[in-house]
Amino acid sequence: MARRNEHSKPELRALAIGTVRTLVAEQGLEKLSVREVARRLGYAPAMLYHLFDNLDDLILHVNADTLDSLLDRMDAASGMENPEAALTAMAHYYLDLSRAQTPLWQLVFEHRMANGAEVPAWYARRTRSLFLIVERQLQRLAPWATEEERRLGARTLWGGLHGICVLQANNKLDVAGDADPRAMVDSLLRHYLADWSATTNRSPGDASRHGDGA
Amino acid sequence: MARRNEHSKPELRALAIGTVRTLVAEQGLEKLSVREVARRLGYAPAMLYHLFDNLDDLILHVNADTLDSLLDRMDAASGMENPEAALTAMAHYYLDLSRAQTPLWQLVFEHRMANGAEVPAWYARRTRSLFLIVERQLQRLAPWATEEERRLGARTLWGGLHGICVLQANNKLDVAGDADPRAMVDSLLRHYLADWSATTNRSPGDASRHGDGA
DNA sequence: AGCCCTTTTGAACACTGTTCAGAAGGCGTG
DNA sequence: CACGCCTTCTGAACAGTGTTCAAAAGGGCT
């Protein structure tokens, strides 16, 4: 019962990743287990440990695929002439992923490493570039802003977007009346960007930027 | 080995909730288990099922306590004369909780019910009042805004704040250089509120609200 | 003293991720 | 062709999880 050799090791890895994707998409996060993935593949559970270090490692590979497709779409939008429109398109991709592929999205953003281990470099690179893409648009939007201001702005804006997606994915929005996540995202982008780009081209300590300070 | 009767049923419930709080605060979410809670209480695991329906029910009671103390502090801030200052104070409470009590905060906001069950009404009431408190401040800030606008604004603003806290709690901010969560929260509130309160007192379809509309 | 009724438990069930000795099978060499 | 090697793969076990339930243990009442 060894070496059927129907597939090479990289093929098996891709097969396992795909199995997790469909399993999670179909049944949700709770049904994901090593034994179920192995069962669907037609192998014994222990075999998966020859392809990946452990379940966390397998999940990280699945998440890398998800992030890659998200980053690809965001990169494609970064070429738009209007940076505000580019950011809006990117935010919509982000939100759409959390809506259309909620379990896969949760697997990316709500999975925690066991025993508090650090995420490997090949994975951290992807999350890092997410913020970089946003920063690049902020630079186009307000070239006068300092790098520090751009970094803060990108993290604030995308952190805020992330929060809306989190609430959406967890069905926390229909409590006390429905709220349209799309409208929330648009509201966040429009209002935040408007005042951010309008006020960051002043000296940092200028308290009178809003007309009447305090 | 039955009926020591050292404590009444409500006392035991409070004891169990307290045990979970200290256990989670000390060891983190991963170490929380029925068996460990029972061990610390000096009882057999099965006894806990006479106090609570299941682990989810116990966790919900713990979370209700956490939410109550948060809501109390937010309520206290709602009396400030400046609604913008009140919202800022509330947001800082929210962030501080996610920083000083990260595991307890995660237990509240990242715990999902098993088998997708609905949260009970006595719990949903608390999460609902969180948004209501924010809406009340938005009403003071922009009395001319419609209820619809206030609801959208409150969810957008607090969803955004929530996202920053999520990133903070998951250590996703120090990727690619540290970002101060406090500065992010302040940035979000200042910029969003400034443009939100400045533009919501127009007719809904007014495209020229930002001076030059695209 | 005997009964009842609540409180509490031990043991079991069905899961989970992970490890590891050893089996199974393809491949190169004698 | 046969032998041995080496990779692939598995079965079984370990330690853990939430949950259930018959039965035991003990306090209170008649």
C-alpha cells in the first residue's frame, strides 16, 4: 500500500491545497480537518505530513493562494489614472472576497498559528505587499505627504476596511437592522480620503486645519 | 463525592466565569478547555454542564461581563459636552481593551458559535447597544443627519475602529514597520468625522460636495 | 432510619492533530 | 532474473478536545 506514484510530490501538494479550498468553501472552517482532507484525497492522514510540516503549514499554503489572487486583482487596479478610484476598486475586491468566499477569507484573516509561532517569511511577504499597494495609491493621491503619513494612512484606511469585512463575515452587521457593507466601504473611503488628502499637506502641528480648532 | 454544597449554583456560575477570565488572561485562548476550567475549580468536567449548556454558553457569559464593563465605560463618556471628544474617549476604551486584555477581547470578538447557532437574545442586546451608543453621539455631532445616515456612519466608524483593533490584537501591524494603533484610531476618527459631519448636511445626490467632484 | 432529590462523578463516545515503526511497492544494480 | 535499497505510504497509537449519561454520593425532610 505504498508508492502508487500516481502523482508527484508537488502535484500532491497542489491537490491537497485544492481539496482544502473546496472543502472549506463547501463546508466552512469547522469541517476542515487533516482526516477529512486525507479522506477526500484517498490517502491516509499521515501521508499529508510528508507534503506539509503540519496543518498550519497546509493552511498557510492555501492562504497564500487566496492572497495571491487578491493581490493580483489589486495590482491590476493600481494602474487606473484616478488613485481614489483605484483604492475604491481595491477595497471592493477586498470586500467581495469576504462576501463571495467568506470561509476562505476567514481562513486567511482569522487563522492563528498554533503555539504562537511566527509566520514564515514567504508568507509575511504577501501581507506586507498588501499595505504597500495601498501606500502607493496614497502617494499618488497626496504626493506632499510624508512617508510616515502614508504608512499611517494606509494602515488606518485598510484596517478600517478590514474591520467592516470582519463584521460582514461574522454576520455582525444585521444585528439591529441591516447595513449594506458596500455602502459602509464607500462611506469610509470617501470621507476618510477626502479629509486625509485635504489636511495632510499642512505642517504637522497646525491645529486650525478644520477651521475652528477644538 | 456529590453535593459538597460549598457554593450555590449562581455562586458556582460566577466562580466558573471568573476562572475562565483568569485562565484566558494568563494563558491565552488556546489553553481554554472544559477540563482545565474544571480542574481549577476542583470539580469534574461534567459538573460544568449543570451550570451552563455547553462551552459556548460559558464563553458567552464571560463575554457578556467583558462587554458590560466596556459598555459602562462608554456610557460614562457619553456625557461629555463635545461629541467628538466623547467618541474619541470611547474609541480609546475600545482600543485599550484590545491591548490590555487581548485574549479576553479576542474571546469576545473572534469567538464563533459552534454549528453556526444564533447568539441568544440576552447577548445580542449588548452588541446592539454598542452601536446605539455611537449613533447617539453622531446625532449630537450632526443633528441634521437622517437616521439612515447615522446608522451607516456609526457602523462604518466603529467597524473601522474594530478593524484596527483586530490587526493590533493579531500583531499584524508590526509587519513592515511598527504602526501606533492609537495614532491610527485618532486618524480614523478625526478624518472620517470631519468630512462626515461636513458633508452629510447636504441633499443626498449633491455631487459637488467636495469642491470639485471628479 | 429511610427516602428523595439534587449535586457530582467516572467512564465512555466521537472527534481532533501528530508521530513513528514498519509495510508496500518502484527502481537500480549484481 | 533476483536482490536490496529507498521512497512512499499506512496503521496504530498518543494525548488531547467537547459532550453525554448512568450511577454514585451526600444533604434535607418525614
